[in-house]
Amino acid sequence: MNLSRKQRRARAKDKRKFLVAYAFTTVMFASDSAGYISAIGKIGTYEPLLDRMISGQTRGVSPDVLIREWECSICHKNYEKCPHEEGTLYNGISCQLIAKNIKFMGTSFVDEPKDPRCRVNDLLVIWEVGGAKLFEWYGFEVYTENLRFKNIEYARSQKLISQKAAFTLSEFFSVHLFGKVVFIEK
């Protein structure tokens, strides 16, 4: 029986069992954009969200944070007790609020984040195929190559992937800025 390419892919997909996925994200940037906070979101067995991330429909991240204090960028005092007004120029410098004493509560995956820089950078999907683990790593747009390598190393250090898988992924992304890598570990 001759099967079309699409039918063969569908049949192969039926033989694999979805185990878990991890989304490596940037969730918040410093006011000067030089620093950022990363997080990893575990996507249990909710495959529709996974499909939306892979297709690019849902890659935004919205952080849930509790900010207990705001600092003035002009005088560096508690904003509630300082005389400056946010957005007003003082000697040519705009007064900005700096978040202090932040408690990170979690993240939500959204279609359109308030800050478009907050998004899923990498996605690790783990399947079981005939007793072996199949790892799919999706590398999306990142601000720096080093972020992707940090994500791969973090996945290895947390034993989500093996040293051999980490090496293969790093090798691929040292040549390609983004893409998909499949690694089977028996």
C-alpha cells in the first residue's frame, strides 16, 4: 500500500506519545533593556497550546508580578515620597519609575503581549516513540545567540536532555540562528 507523505507523517505521529514540553521565555526587561528575566514554562499535556506556539500564533508571554515599591529614576527615592513627576523632564532627563521589591507570581502565554520582547525563545517538546525519547527543540527569534545556548545548557543541567542531546543542539544552533532540531535518544 502506497501512502502519501502526509499520510506517512500522520501515521508516524500516531505512534508517538506526547510526554511534556518546556517553553524557555523572556518575561521582563530592565528599563534600560540591557537586562532581562528568563523563565521556563512547563506545558503539561495541553497539545493545542503547543500547536499554537509552534505555528507562531501564541508565543507572547505576560508576566504576573507583584511590585511592592517604585523608585524614582531622578532621585532614587521611593516614588511615593519624592517630588518628581513620571514622564517629566528634569535637566533633560525624563523621570521614569523603577520597579523594586518585585515578587514573581508566574507567566501566561498570550497571542499579543504588552511588551513584544517578552516571548517564547525556545521550545523543547519530549515524545516517546517505541520506548525511545524523541526531543524536538524549536529555536525562535532571540536577542542574543548566548540566550539559546544558556537555555540548552539549563535544560541539560536540569536533566531534561542528555549531554549528547545538548551537544547536538548547540552544534546545530552554532550554525543556524533559528529552526527545529529532532534528536532521538534510545
